[in-house]
Amino acid sequence: MPHITIEHSVNLADAHDVDALVADVHAVAAIHPWVPIDGLRTRAVARHHYLVADGAPANAFVALTVRVGPGRTDDEKQAFLDTILDGAIASVEGSDGSATSLAIAWSIEVQEIDARWRVNRNRIRTA
């Protein structure tokens, strides 16, 4: 855990390397102190049918969802969200925001998983 989903408008892939975005977000998450690498999952989902703001073709969105197990404080979750979002934005827009021709609406949220309603059969984890 965590599991990170990067949902994005398909026009993002026209302007940026989505595989690199997934790799960058995964790398940022992997160095966080409470993230076990064998439990980390990062994936991207392109949305072909979308409208952002006034529908201009240069408008895009990236919505990140971070699913985590229970036991983190609000401050820990907020710091993790800030780290992930900052890493995603830097991956796409660069450090000064000039590396894109798109106007991107960014969002991120955390969802805490209720362990009572989750089944996990992990053949990767060794411990």
C-alpha cells in the first residue's frame, strides 16, 4: 500500500509521456518512509470522453487518487499527498511550470481502505 491511480484526459498523452509520469510518481512514493515497495502500485487511466472548463482543446486534467491502509494521521496523509502531487506536477510541467502547452487542472485525494472489506492475495510481497 498505497495504490495510486492517475486518471487523466487523453490529450495529456498527446503532449507528455504518461509512462514517465507513472514512473516519476511511483519513484516519489517509493522513497516515502511508510511506503513498502512491494505493496506500492501506480497506474494510469486515460479518459477519452471529457470536458474541462470551457472545453478548449488545450484544457486537460489529472486527478490522482491515493488509496492507503488505516493508521496514518491526517498530517501524515496530507504530507504524502503534497509530495505525490508536487512530483506529478514537476514530471509534467517542469519545475517552473513551462514544460507544457496544456492548461491542466490538477487534483489529488486520499481514500482510506477499510481492511474489513478488502481481500488481498499478493504474490509479490515476501514478508
